[in-house]
Amino acid sequence: MPPPPPPPPPLLLLTVLVVAAARPGAMSLFPGECHRPPAADSATCVDLQLRTCSDAAYNHTTFPNLLQHRSWEVVEASSEYILLSVLHQLLEGQCNPDLRLLGCAVLAPRCEGGWVRRPCRHICEGLREVCQPAFDAIDMAWPYFLDCHRYFTREDEGCYDPLEKLRGGLEADEALPSGLPPTFIRFSHHSYAQMVRVLRRTASRCAHVARTYSIGRSFDGRELLVIEFSSRPGQHELMEPEVKLIGNIHGNEVAGREMLIYLAQYLCSEYLLGNPRIQRLLNTTRIHLLPSMNPDGYEVAAAEGAGYNGWTSGRQNAQNLDLNRNFPDLTSEYYRLAETRGARSDHIPIPQHYWWGKVAPETKAVMKWMQTIPFVLSASLHGGDLVVSYPFDFSKHPQEEKMFSPTPDEKMFKLLSRAYADVHPMMMDRSENRCGGNFLKRGSIINGADWYSFTGGMSDFNYLHTNCFEITVELGCVKFPPEEALYTLWQHNKESLLNFMEMVHRGIKGVVTDKFGKPLKNARISVKGIRHDITTAPDGDYWRLLPPGIHIVIVQAPGYAKVIKKVIIPTRMKRAGRVDFILQPLGMGPKNFLHGLQRTGPHDPLGGASSLGEATEPDPLRARRQPSADGNKPWWWSYFTSLSTHRPRWLLKY
């Protein structure tokens, strides 16, 4: 080390003091005048070289770090760093990359201008609240180095957000071409960042009727962003039905993604312009649009581009899972239950063995979403043909690849499918040589299993696990259409999308209460001749999609006498008729009522049939990953002990 330089002359020293005091983040040498951020310590900054932290929002760090590691070699050999590098796989994509970046803020702290910046405590606390269940599911303790009070600091102390890069560039608005009104829709393909910008900009323009929210993250860490339209965004209103539209479940089928981005902008603009149809729709319906369920797959497909994309490139998610084959197979269980007299064949629980396989984070997020909100109607938008299909998608005879396999609500599903197809100009085109021409004689609609049979589909799961009726719309034979075709696709599908959403108001709706007016949650609504019941939401409200005709409706709940009403739905009736039910309590004494209503069976990690409207934390891995009764270590323990001489006992809960 060279000897220190001689002290500067007085005039030069004064100059240095003035410059130092003026430099941002510098500390004054005079008492009481500290200009550096409170949550910062003096340090020597070096380049950030950790591969696991290469996507952090900063480029420089320092040693020792917050754990007193004094070199790159020590950090990379530590069990803390090993944990960060495998969290992605351990938690099966949950909380990724958020937790990794949070850990990087401790192992490789941010260094700027000779000062170490500490990450914000509220960011850590928010992540712990969301991610703790994922650690519980694999029987792992919360990592000590993510202690929100020990290694993180408060906002008023000058902390920084370690997740800022995840939000970077997504809040900024994109200027529209000069002279164009804010109602202008750009009919182009949207990257992930562009999609998020458009959705957030749209929600901002229509803040009184719209908002965006995330239902989770993809395997590669992209937000599964939803835009909601309602007269009271963020709230379920009594007897206001909920609709969801989902696009891009297959990453290379991109037309649905773009249609929902355009639909969001159209609904906002037309509402502001006073379009009575759109205002009526948004004031009476809660609409949720998820343009991209598989944003990771889209990135693979988009890298090849329109016209070059193969038939399957980008179809799966980042785990190479087909998301529309990844839902629980409840249809097989339905066929078994249907043969048992008196057994309920609706709201079927998720079998425990389902969680033993690979379940994508995108699938988990959508399943939890379904159980958090009492959806009534749904559509999944695909590409590759031109037809509307409806459940069941799995044949009642598994060996039959094509076999008509209707649900008990066959009539209603055909009405819903026709609501889309009958106003779609290309689906009604009489030419058999066109895309989808082989479905012309069927009216461009088909029972899914009669087209081709498969298990694990999202539509069957909607119908058998929740109250929701979902159809599948194939938007065209080109999965990744060229940009010049997008405007025409929008024109062909705009009316169909609106007409379909309005179908949520068919049938009957109402409230089920006791004699004191208390709403009854999970009361059962049955329709004679249709072996498929629905249940009431937490506020006691319900919606039962029904075709025109005479229906006998029976409502029952544990501890109450059932009530029966005759309902007539006229052919031309386009608004749901209100039918309320007041249930009287049963007399005292043992009663064997509502046989089959109370289920027993395996624990459902997502909450089961009773979770309508209630957000419950998923526990999908508990069955296979709990420690054994003899006190053996969890399944992941041997991995860490084989890679490091340091045994991370701080990861053990017991």
C-alpha cells in the first residue's frame, strides 16, 4: 500500500470541503449536516459479478456484504447463495424472481457513489406475506437472511426498492401518434411490456370503472395481469354477475391475446363516449380480462415472429407444460359419480394425487382466481381453427378419441356457443372451403369431445369444480397472424365478444337468506332434470344460467327446509329474472337432511367446493413433501448438504 499523500494546503483543503459538501450523497464534515441517505454506509464499490443476481436493478456492490461475506468466492460457496439459485425450482416458479432479487439485495448490496443502500422493509414484509405459504408447502423455514427487520430498513431512512426493475418501463405511457385521439386503438402485436402499459394506461383513463390487478406470476416471473371493468372496481356487488375472458393459454396462439387488449381499450373508450350498450354492460356486469395466461410461451413464439412461427413453438409454458392439459381431471370422476344414484357430481374436489405431478404456477394462479371470485361465465380464446367448442372435452369412454359427451347443461352450452358463432361473419360464411368449413353443418359449434378428446382442460374444470360455464373459441386457422390481419380479426370478433358477455344475464338470479334476512353462503340451487347444482356466493347471491322454458328450482342448505319454486323463462327474455328464496330453519332433533351435501374426502389445497368467493392459500405440495413421522429431514435437505460443507439448519422448521 503506498504511503498516504501529504496534507493539502489550506486553500486546497477548503476547495475539497466545498466540493464534498456539494456532491450528492456526500457527508459534510461539519456537525449536524449529513447529506448521505440515512440507510447508507460508506463503502468501496465494485462491479456486481454474481450470475444469480445479474438482473438486479444496479451494477455495483461491495464487500463485506450484509452477511459479512468478504469475497465473491465466499458468497458463491455459501448456502444462502445456493438457496437463491435454486428457489425457482424449489417453489416451482412461485414468487420468482421477486424472492431472488430480494436475497440479492442482502448478498450483493447496492453500492452507489461510495455508499451502500439498504433495501426497503415494506417490500420484504409484503413478499413474506405472499410467499410464506410456498415455503410452508415444502416444509422450509423462512430464510434468516430475509429477516425484514434485521437487513432491511424504512422508507423514511432512504431505502430503495429491490424489485424496481420488475416494474421498470411498465408504468410509463407511450405517446400516441400526433393528432390521434386517446380513443385510438393500435392494431398491432404487443410485447409483454407493451401489453402491460396499454392495460395500465386504459385502467388509468377509466379509473372510475376499471383497474388492473395480478393473479400471480408465470414460471419465468411475468405478472399474470388482469384488467377489470365494473361500476365499482375491486368489489363484488350483490347480484352483479362476474365474467372472465382468457387469452393466450397456448403461447403461440396470439389472436386471443390481442383481441382482449383491443377489447379493454374499446370498453373504456366507448364507456367514456356514452355508448349506452357499453355503459349498461359495465354498470351491470363485472368483467375480467386476462389477455395472456402464458406470457412465457408467447415470448418464445414472438421471437420467431408472425409467418415464421411453427405449429407448436411457444405452445407450452417455460416448464414445457401444456397449460390446457394441466388442470385436474375431474371429468373422469364425474363419469364415475354419474353412475351412482344420489351422488353429487358438481363442485368435485381436486384429488390429492393431482398435486404429486407437475402443476404450473400459471395453472395454480388461475385455479385460485376461480375460487376467489364467483365467476358465472367464461371463454378461453385459442387459435388453429374457426369454431366454438363446449364441455365436455373428455370423452365418456376414454378410448374413444371422438365421442359426443354432453354435460347436463347441454342446451345452455349450445346457446352460449351460438351467441358467439351466430354473429361472427366468418363462422357463418357458407363456404366449406374456408377456414373451419368442416364445422359449417354444425353451425360452427361442437361438443369438445366430439371434436377430439383430451383430459386436464380448463373448461371441464370450470364446470365441475365451480359454478362457472366456460366455452373455448378457436379464432382462426393461423395461430400467429400477421399484423395486417389483426384489424380484420377484431372486426370479426368484436360483436361476438360483446354478445357472449351479455349472455351472463340469461336465466335467473337472486338472494338466498334465512327468515331474519341473513344471507346463506353455499346454499345449493338445483334444477329438476339438470343434474348439476350451483351454490350461493358469500353474500347469499346466485346466478343460474338457464335456457328458455319451465323450470322447477329447489334451494336447500344445511339446517334449513328446502324451498321449491316454479320458474318460467320466456324465449325472448334477455335479462335474468330475479327469484329470491327465504329458507326456514328445521325443527330441533336429529334430521338426515340434504344427503350428500356435506362431502368427505381428501384435503383440497385450493379450498375445495366451499371456497367460492374466499381467497385461501394453496398448499399443493404438502402431501408429498411433509417430513415423515420418524423425524427424517425434508426431501430437499440432502441437496444442500451435498453442495456445501455448511449445513443450513436455519432452513429447518423442526
